[in-house]
Amino acid sequence: MLEALFTPQTIAVIGASRTPGKVGHEIVANLINSGFEGTIVPVNPSANEVLGLKCYPDLKTFGQKVDLSIISVPTGLVKTALEGSIQAGCGAVTVITAGFKEVGAEGAKLEQELAVLCRKRGVRLMGPNCLGLINTHHKMNASFAKQMPLPSGISVLSQSGALATAILDWAAFRHLGLAKMVSIGNKADLNETDFLQAFAEDEQSKVIVGYLESISSGDEFVKVAEAAASKKPIVLFKAGTSSAGQKAASSHTGSLAGADIAYGAAFHRSGVIRAETFESIFDYATAFAMQPLPKGNRVAIITNAGGPGIMAADAVENMGLVVASLHDSTATALKDKLPPAASVANPIDVLGDAPPDRYALAMEAAQKDDGVDAVIVILTPQAMTEAAETARAIARCMDGSKPVLVSFMGGLDVMPGRKELAASNLPDYPSPERAVAALKAMCDYVAWRQRPPRIVTRFPVNRHRAERIIKQHIRSETKNIGEVKGKDILRAYNFNVPPGELAVTSEDAVSIADRVGYPVAMKIVSPDILHKSDLGGVKLNLNNSTEVQDTYDLMMMRVKQRMPQAHLEGVYVERMCTKGREVILGMTRDPQFGPMLMFGLGGIFVEVMKDVTFHLAPVTAREAKQMLEMTRSYALLKGVRGQRSVNIDGIAEGIQRLSQLVTDFPLIIEMDINPFIVGPLGTEPVAADARITLNLEMGAKLL
């Protein structure tokens, strides 16, 4: 895939320059210095040669087929250069030049013209406004970046050229090789999804690393990333995810969701490991590239100092991993050979005066213990510490059965050891916490790879009943479906909804209350009122007809006084729900990734703590359950301090039914079931209130 881009035999550099420091000069120099074994064709009408290579005024004069054309000329000349490249038979074109959609409408128009030209002729376009690309296994530095990495198994895609150069410089500093590097720029044609797919199929790419600022197609990204992550780890850093400028949303779910939440949900679904910081990109990538995947989450810690060992143990537990319990045979073997003052529990403390062979002894014991899945090795510089020799000793005794991550803490004194670790392909971290975080990423990836097949349950529902209600609102141009009709839709999808009806007089209210049974709740119904309780539009636990009649009259009067412009349809009278834990189920439709489901406990947990989780729809039963488990307040649902557990499976089924509903109807852009009241095992959760928002523009097109 993308052979013309990654493995060309003939490369043209249009805009080649004889002046050092100019982009066209540096690209030609990089191709030569990287050892490119194909033909390099400099193009410049004002030069006869560039860096000892014959220079041509245009590709027509060259007269032979070109595989890859790299264009670095002023913006106004790019289109002509592209047309000449296509005529020369190029399979791929990289436009280095800036000044396109990033500068305004005129630039965007020209960029689109370039994309159309390439699309018509089946030519793949990278850029414009990019750094270029590198393929170390093809000895090709087709960029204006200074560094040419050694061949290795990490491939990088970056939407920022500056970040790409920073990654290259970091790789050189850490003596880390790369397989491929692409700077995707404005993504007029080739985008992050294309390169994820290409790297997934590339034998040299063992780990995929990326920096993204946007994603071109959410649905396509999730599909391709999931397929790629099934083959090899993907570590991505996503920038530009703040909620600044986010539009106001009418539902709890909409107000809590944002770009960052959407990308997090998409990465979680597709198995992408998300790097939260620039440093963690490389922390994770080196662990994946240099070490085998762990078979479990039980960690042995080897240290020459008690404090850092405790730090590592804390980090292991805080990140959801397990401090391994060493077998008695392991502890006995260590006790027989380590000094009496050494600790043979976990962490294994080999003491501050530990020579290299003491580390090797502890390493060998930890690797042989079948109760250990991974090893963290910590070294702090003492007067007698031999950092370089210790690093070599650790490397010598590694058997490759388990991942080993090392933290040489300090600066100058441990630098010789760090160099030895890099030479031995051992990932090294400045602190135990960062080493544990990298191991956690590996464990999460393994868990994702071992997940059961995704089987989405389809419940028998009355879809036509829900469709009729939605079409009625589209025809009347009413985007908000209130509680009455919202609950009718929920009933169509077999949610447990309390019996109730709309009353338009106080006599109606009494008659309905008598039918559904006391006690009852009464709620004002108006398309103009979103938060009923703020206006005195909700009354609970009414026990007789007198209370119902008086409440109806008083509620209608007070709401009219406080919000005279609101259209009042009446009062909804329903039987009171039994008591239980209040949770909220919701959905907001992200423009990139589609419907995002939300779960959280009601009240302070949503309003103040924002303790909620999101997941892309549709969800499986397992994923619905995971949404509950990922909240900090999950323990309250399981039951703590003598309290009974609630019907957790009932909540998970509610999430699945909501998932089916919003997947069936793309017109629904926001929805809350709040509260969703859940009782103990054996009881069925109750949808006590509902709010739905429709996309009227989409609906009008479908009618």
C-alpha cells in the first residue's frame, strides 16, 4: 500500500535549490545523505546541477517516469508543478509548500483543486504544508528534517511538522530508531486513517505513534484503528481537545460532553493507547517497541532503595496493577544469596551497596517466578553504584519471557547506565511512576486484545411507535420532545415507565391519579420549560384527590406568573416510583464519532463531581457494564458499609436499550433519562423522566 510514496525508485524534487538552508536544497541533500539508492531528479529552470546531480528545467525535459514527486515551490506555482508530475506518471506527490487552507478561503480553494487533480488521475497526495516523509528501511529521507534515524520498528505520523522534528530529535537523543515518519500537513488527500492502515500492513512497523490535531472521518477512523490495533499497538497524542467555545447544550449529557470526551471514547473503542503528554508518547512507544507484552498485571519491583520501591508499589496499585506475591521458593532463593538486611518480599530491596551481580540475581529470580508477569527495576546512585555495569548485567540476564522496564533515577551519575540501557534495547524512565504508567499502557492493550468478540444485542421493540412520535415532532418543527412523548418512546423500547397521563384540567388530574394509584407525582408540561423544578413545576408524594386538585391549580398559576411566555400543555400525573438509587443515562451525538452514551450517578455525582463515563454506541453488554465500573462511584452501586447492591445488570440493559434507540434514530442528537431509578436485585429499574432533542434539519430531509 502506498508503494509510490514509501518505496519509490525515482524521486523528483521540484524546487531543488543550490542554496544551503532552502527547503529544496535540504531535501536533495537529505536524499543523498540518507543513502537513497534510486534516482534523484532535481528540477529547477535556473540551475544546471544541484549537489552534483544534473538538474532539469521541468519533468517533461527529464522524459522518464517518476514514482514520487516532492514539490517545494511558491504557492502560485504548485498547481503547474503538480500537473507536470502527473504527466510524468507519478503515483504519489508530496507538497511541502504552505499557504493553502491554513491561510484562508483562497488557499482552501487552491488546495481543493490540487486534491481534485490527483483524485482524477489516481495519484495520492500528501500535504500540502508538510515536512515530508522518511523510510529508514528504504534509505530515504524525503523531508527537510535534519535527523535521519536508524532503522527500527516505530512508525510515526504527525499532523505537525514541528512536532515531527521534535520526535526525530528525541529519537536521536535516546538512540532510538524509527521505521517510517510522515508529516501529513493539511490532509488534502492522504490523512491519518490512510497511514494507520498503511502502517498496520507494513512489516517493518511494529508500533504506530502519532500526533493529531483533528480526525477527518470519525467512523472511518474507528473502523481502521480497531483493525490496526488488533495487529500492533497504536499510541496517539491528541491535541486541541479543550472545550473552549463549546456550544451550550440542553441536556446534562450534552453539557458534560466535549471534543476531548469524544476522542477518548473513540480511542477506547478502537484500542488506541492515548498518550496524555508529549513525554508519555515515547514512554509508551519504547516499552512496546523494546519489550514483550505482559501476560498479566502482576508486577515485581527490584530496587536498591526503600523509598523509590515504595513509590513504585504505590504507582502499581494506584494504576490498577498488582504488586505480585512472590512464591516461597523465590523468597527462599533470594534469602540464601542476598545479604541478611535485604528484603526478599516485593519490592525486592537489594540494598544501596548492591553490585551488578546482586541486581542480576534478583532479576533471574523474578523472571523465573510464574506469579510475576512484569518486572520494574529501579536504581538510585549511591557512592558504590556501578550504573553502566549494572545496566549491562540487567541486559545479560533478561530471558525475554516478561517485560522489564527500568528506572535509573538521577542525572549525571546514572547517565552511563542509561546509555547502556539504550544500547541494550531496554526502556529507561526517569521515575518509577513513568515506568509503571508505561507498563499499565501495555497491560491495557493486552486486555483490549483479549476482549471477547463484540456482539451487540438487539432487543425486540416497537420501532414504528417511536418513529410515529418523532415524525410528528419533525412535521410540527418541535425539536424538543418533552417528558410525556419521551416516555412513550421509552415504552416503545420496553423501558419500565411508571403509569401516567397528561391532565389539562384539575378534574383530569384527579381522575388520572385515581386510575394510576396513589401516591402520585405531578409535573408541568411545556416545550419551553427545560428545568421544571426551578419554577415550582414538580410536586411529589401527593396522597389524595384534594392534594392533586389543589396542586394542579397552584402549579399552573405559579408557572404562568414566573414564565408567562411559556406554552403550557398541562400537568403530567404519574404514580410515584419506588425509592432507589438515582442514576442518569444519556446520549449526545458527536459530529465526528456519532452517538456517545453517558452513564453517571445522579445528584451531586453528576452536577458537582462530574463522575460520568462515555462510550460510543452501539455497545455490547460487556461494554455497558464497563461504563458503570469506570465511574469512581461504582462502589455505591455494588453496596458499601452494609448497603445492598442495586440491580447493576438492569442498568446495563438500560444502557443497551438506549444505545439501540439512538442508533435506530440518527435524528436524536441529545437525550437524557434522568433519573433512572434502580432498586435492589429482583426489581426492575424505572425511567422516571426523559428529555429528547431532535435534528430538525435532518428530519425535514428525510420526510
